[in-house]
Amino acid sequence: MPWRKVWTVASTEFRNAVQTKAFLASLLMLPLIYGLGVFVQFFLSKADTQTRSFAVIDRTGKIAAAISTAAQSYNDYGIYEPGTTGADRKQIAPRFEPILVDSVGQNDREMLLELSEKVRSGELFAFVEVPADILDPARSGPQAGDQAARLRYYTNTPTDMGLPRWIEATINSAVQQARFKTEGVDAAKVLKAMTPVKSDTVGLINRDSNPVVGAANDMGKKLDPIRTFGPPIALVAVMFVTVMTTTPQLMQSVMEEKMSRISEVLLGSLSPFQLMLGKLLGNVGVALLLAALYLGTAYGVAVKYGYGELVTPGLLAATALFIFLGVMLFGSLFMAVGAACNDMKDAQSLMFPVMMLAMLPALVWSVVLQKPASPISVGMSLFPPATPFLMLMRMALSPAPPVWQVILGVILTSLTVLMAVWASAKIFRTGLLMQGKAPSFAQLFRWILAR
């Protein structure tokens, strides 16, 4: 029976795949990637506590004292881990040490050159120049245009933004205080009136059969960023890694069988379509096994930290469905490339369009995460090569896409999979027995149309 032959090929492909070192590498890839990411983040998150000494050229004569006072307060309270006191205090940020420079009677250019050399030699981290007319709103405000008085921050490390941001905020605060004093305004009252109001992002309220006004069930729950962004990122990451670690292997497998003439022997017992479909289904089994192991581990971690309810049966079923469609789609394309080429060098030119289709969803992930219901998110999630990734991401976000969009996405992707499998089967049938120079895209198109 035809389907028995397909099943035989699929089961053989599955057993051969899971018994190889490549499968073990694929199994460990995602944990290693995430483990490496956590290690790198931990390593990079180590506090940089190197003191930042910087010179201050205050041409107003009124700002330098405020900078010194703010630096002293910051060094006493702002550089230590919250909640630690006394000898147990842990420093988590660098100290800021301002050095006041008297610019009166000095040659400006020579003074700036000297300070620049000190920065280059490491004696100073940076220096800042406060212009004389910065206290005048007419000279330093937007209305002054290109001639406006501006702070000038000189540094040899422009990517380090901690000190310049602190200096800008501190000097702006000092300038405001000086302007309040000039205008006879009580700065304390103004700052009190300008105290910002904090906010919480909460979910919508659900209708309750016995609501208690003012109780917890009558109020929206505060949203947890992990609950909001964790499921879509985790599910799509698992799916992307699973698809991209299993489907390219089909290309290599087909090329090896083609070069070793094994495919010619196999075609004596079954049709090219049966051989291709069997390989695809075997690869789907490998992908689903990988996904089950990854998601099972992720679910265990989620349960341990109280997030187990985020992984719903509906999301798991959708993940399995989209993995099936994604593997069938990209697996058929990679198999067509493998059948059309004789070595990896020839395959690279044909692989590029397939890899671009696979990377396309990554270009809009951030847009979908932030605006899952926007026109571009909806449109891209209905574009079949990207649908398995983006529709799954939208389903894990709130608000979830309407049911009709999910159904339409599955239908469009299924039709695309059928077309890709059919076209790839035509290329597979012709290319599997072809030798010599790799075909052009025009030749591949003629193979697809050939009867």
C-alpha cells in the first residue's frame, strides 16, 4: 500500500535522526543558547564601580557648588544596593568625583587641551563646560536656535551614558533652581507641585456573579511583564529553534543520498513523492519530539516559579499544529534545494531565498509584541511563510487574534504547504536523478511545470 511505504520511510528517518549525534546537539542547543545568554547577562551585569572623576568648568560661578553637593549625596546613597546599610552595603554603581576648574584668567584653548590630555591619559574620565549664559532662558532655550547656550561634555568614551545623563539632569535641576530664585519663585513649592504620579498597568475587569465592591475581584489585576511577554517569546523561540535545527538537515540528507546513488535504489521501490513525503513526516516527528522536550522543561520551570497556568492546552495544541506546518513548509523547500544540487557550494545560492523566508518573521517580532492588533501585525501573521511564527505569537498575547484570523492563517498556510510540497516534489522527482551543474531558477520553474 502507498501509505505503508510512506510510513516505512518516515519511521526509518525518525529512528535514524534520533539516534545520531546531530539530534543530541539539537536537543542541547536551546538550553545551551539560553544558558549562555543568562551567563553573559550575569557577567555583563556585574556592577562597574570604577570611580568617574570629571572636571567642571563653570563659567556661571553658580552651578559648580550644586554639582558637588549632588555628587556627595549620590555617592552616599545612590551607588549602593537598596536595602543594605553600614558595612554590609554593596556598591553597584561608580562614584562621581567632580573636580572644579577655575577658568578665570586662563587661555580657553590651552585649558581645554590640557583637560583633553588628562582624559586621554586616564587621569580624568571626562570634563564638562557650563557656558556663562546658560541661566538665561532666552539664550539657552529653544527660541535661541542654533546659537543657544549648551552644555559641552568632553569624553573619550561616548558610549558610556551614565555620567553624562547624571550631569545633564543635575545641571538642569541647578539651572531651574537658579532661575526660580531669580524670578522670586519658591522652588520648594514648585517642585512639590511637580511631584509625578506613578501608575500601574492592570488587566480588564471580568464580570462576576457576586461582585464585592472594592474587593480584589472588583479590581483589575496588576499585569506582570513575565506573564505578558514570557509565553509568546518562549513559544516562538522554541518553534524557531526547532524548525531551523531540523529542516536544513533534510537538504543534507537528500544531497548525500543523491551523491551516493542510494536514492536511485529507493526509487525502484516507491515514487519520488512517497519518498519525499516520508522524509518530511519523519522530520516532523523529530521536530515535535524536540519541541515536547523543550516545552516540557520550560513548563516545569514555569510551574516551579508559579507561572504554570500560562502554558494552556490550547497554546500547546497551536504550537504543535504550527510546528507541523512550519516543518512541512520549510522542509519541503530545503529538500527541493538538496535534490537540485550536487554539493554544498551549489546549494548556497539556492538556500538564500529559503533562509530569507525563514528569517522574515524575526524582522517584525518587536512590532507584533508591542502592537499585536496593528495592520502590519495582522497582515504579516496572515502571510503564510511567517504565519506559523507570528500567529502563534499573537495567540499568546493579549488581546488574542479573532478566531477567524487564526482559521484563515491555518488555511492559507496549509494551502501554501500543499503547494510547496507539490512544487518541491516536482523538483525532487527531476533533480534527484540529475547530475552536473546546479540548475538556475528558470530551470527549476520549468521542472515544476513539467508533466
